[in-house]
Amino acid sequence: MKDIEYVTDEKGRKKGVLLPLADFEKLKGEVEDLEDALELEKARMDATGFKKWKDFVREIDAAKKA
């Protein structure tokens, strides 16, 4: 992110940022990944228990047959 331009007010104070669309899209994707990671961590912390993958698959297969 080398091509960042700052928007300033009449006193020269930074008020905003202009950056290339590709950089914005990259940042947006990274923020979404972080949000997903936080949601996953919250789900893990709130979970009362976990199933083994094999048990989960067996339950799904049994439900499909029923």
C-alpha cells in the first residue's frame, strides 16, 4: 500500500484516505477473514461440546437413510 493519498482540511489535518481499489479490496477481504475468525472463536467458546467428525458424518448418513 504505497499509493495512499491523504485528504486534508484547510489546516492540513488528515481527514481521510484515498487508496487504490485493489488495496481497498485486499483490506476488505482481510477484515472479513478476521470477522470470520472472531465468529469461529466465539462459537468455540460458547459451545457446550464437540463431536468427532466420524460421528457427525454417521449421524448425517443415518438421517438421510431415515
